[in-house]
Amino acid sequence: LQLLRAKLFPATFEKPSTAFTFAVLDDFVRDNLECGTSGMNYYSKLRRVTSGVFPHLVPDRYRELLRVARQWRLLKLLKWNGFLRCEQAPKKGELGLFCAACPQPGINVNPAEDLDHWKYTRTLVMDGNFKAEHMHDRRPADQVWLMDGHGFMVTDPDYQTYLKATPHITEKSACNNHKAINQANAQRGRLHSTGIGAMACAQHGCFYPHSVVDFQKGERQLNMDYSLANALRYNMTGINRVLCFYDINCSYMKNLCTWVRNSAFIDIPDSMQIMPGIGMWHVHGHKQECYARYAPLFMQGAGWVDGEIIETLWSLLNIASTSARGMSSPHRQELLDFQISDCNFMKMIRMVDSLIWKLTTARVAADMAKWAFKTLDEAVSTTQRDTWTYQEQVAFRDRMVDPSAMDIFEVQM
């Protein structure tokens, strides 16, 4: 306690002989977040700062730095999320910061309102990252979990139980060269995890707490089912409309309802309406027929949305993924949780400026859209207008059970 009051963090709590200053721990965390500096490289820098001529003679405290840094990150997250004392332990996802602009009953939405309205629709995007690999643990029995499942990655024992109890079905796609589908049956070799999958809000680009999962054989649907189910359980009471973007929704959504309903580990309310969308078209080789069926422009309440915003988040996380590849499972989970939490924090502090810019742009675009619609509406006959209105209502009504109903929006030459 005396050391801590002097802003010195002991390397051990029994007979401490080495301590790290709070300043150096904060500096290491900042270097790791902004520059992707690994613990080994940072300690090498400390050695050079201590002795520029003979850095190799400086005592080796690399292992101690890693251990203390893990504790330091946990304490930071506990402090930032209001857990100042040990009276109440955090629950699943409670050490993760989520989006302040997404509708959350009891937080920024009155639960007494009609939450079935389209403006309360949750928009989320799901995707996998194959650069966040993880090698097998060298000493799996000698591990200490500090915050398993309290941040953004799911609880490991529950996830492993789900994987063992859920059969894997070979997945095929009619589209061109989907990496997610092709790697689903690949051999993992020496890797404990071939990557990670996650959920983020499509409107603002914030990761969902307790929704990041590890892949074992590529981006299998059973992995993404678990991630999606956990995201849909996060502050969603009363919200039954979800707009979900996924590169392979044309294949994924075919089996989702049956798969989820038959799983004892996944609980999604029967009243929840999940509208599938696909963010990009030219990159992933989708057939042209997918456009009207899955483009957000044909979905009420979706509007202009970046269905690939999660790709920009992967680029930030990939910097730390390289050093996390060889870490123990608990250490890797804590590092990724901290990185993702910082990513959401940086989104939050810039959100006001971002929303103001989007609102200004939307007002200009809305005026142009109204003018275009008025010009078209005045040029058609009453019969055409009534026919098109009826066809639109039928398409919107049937699209959830038959995506081909949306083909009516394809331009017919």
C-alpha cells in the first residue's frame, strides 16, 4: 500500500523488490494502443533509456512488466466502468464501453415508448478477421484469467461448451470465392484460433460487448451465430427490429432461424425481426440479383449506411494482433478487450462532430431526393402509382420469408 500511494506498482505482492511507476505503465499502454509496441520492444527501449552504452547489462524485468501491465489494464477498465471497490464483481460485457447513440431502453430511450417503430431499429454489422490468429498455448494449465467474458470477448468455458455441443455443417455458397465459406473447412494446423468474429453497430462503428468469438476452422456459421446471439442480448429489451449486415447474408440467413431455434445455447426472442443486408457488391462477387434483395436502400428505416464499417475497425486492431498471436489465451483476451474498448472510446469522443456532419449532409440530400421524387411522381399516371404502391407493400410484406419478393425493384428494360 505504501508503494501504491507513492505511485509505484509492485511486481509482486509478497516481499516486493521491483516496482514500476504509474507513469511508465501509462506510457506503455499508450505506446501499445497508438504504435502497436509489444512488451518486449518497450522493455528493450527502457533498457536503452537506462543505459545507452550497455543496455544488455540492465536487469531483465520483461516478465514482470507483462504481469503488471495485465493487472494495470484491468484496474483501468474497472475504474472507467465504475467498479471502484470489490463489493460488486462485473458481469458479462460490463467492462466494455458501447455506443451512446444506438437505441438502448432505460439509457437513451424511454422503455414505455413504441419500440417497434423503425427509428428504434438496431443496426449491426458482422464480420470475421483472419489476421487475429492465435497459436496454441504452451502451458494451458498454467493460466490465470483476470476478466474472462467481462469485456468484448465471450466467456471461454461457455463458448467451448457451445462449440462441443453444436454440430458443424459443411457450408457452400453460390457466390464467387467467399473466403469465409472457403476457409470454414480448412485445417487449422498449429493455430488455436484462425481469427476472430465480431459485431459492431453499423451506424457508428462501435463493437458490441461480449460478442467477439474465436474461429477454429475459418468463419463458420456456428461461430457467428454465437456472436450474433450475444449482441442481440445487449440492452435490447423491447426492441424487436434488427437490421443485420453480413458479407454472406445471402447464405447465412437461410439457416439462421432454424439453426438458432434448435440450439440450447442461443436464445433469440421469436418476436425479433432480423432484416438481412449486404454492405458491398463489387468486392465480394455477389450476383446482380442480390442487389434489390439485400441492399439497405430498399429497407424501411435503413437509409444510407456503411455495411462494411467494421473493416475500418479491423485495420486498427490488426496492429496489436501480431504481438497477441503468441500470448497465452487470457493475456490475448485482455489485450484485445483493451484495444477494442479504446477503439469504442475514440469513436465516442468524436461522435458529436460526426453526427453533426451527417445531419448537415442528410438535410441537403433529403431536399434533392424530395425534388427527384416529386418530378417522377408528377409524370406517372394514377394507375401506375397505385400499381407500384401495391407492389411495394407486397414486397416489404413478403421479403422476410422470401427475399425474391424484392426482385420487383430491379429495373426492367
